[in-house]
Amino acid sequence: MRANPRDWRIAELEAVAKAFGVNVRKPGGSHVVFWHPRIAEAPTVPARRPIKPVYVRRFVAFIDAVRGTDEQDG
């Protein structure tokens, strides 16, 4: 995702989120919210395809932040 932020599907982002213990919320609209209890900002990603690279980059930065908090706890 970091090397190529194009052509990702929401299901793939959800799978990555699950692997890192990130919660996924689908509030009923056209967006998916990814959140983690130790991270203040939760990225919102439009669920339609294709997902724009800017949203994938934000998601990757969020996962990096989650990984950083997990390393500090360990």
C-alpha cells in the first residue's frame, strides 16, 4: 500500500485493519471509519471504488501510528 496507493478495495483495507487490531465502523453511509482506542484521529475512507490514493496514504499513516503505540506497550 505504501509503495502503490492505487487500486485498493475497502475489503483489503478492512483486512489490514483487522490484522493490526483496528476497529472498523460502517455508520450506514458511504464511508468506513477505522479507529483504535489509543489513536485520537480516526481516518474515514469512502467505500466506493476506486479509493483515491490520498485516503490510502492516510490509512497507512494511521496503521503506522497504531503499530507505534503497540511497540511502546510491548
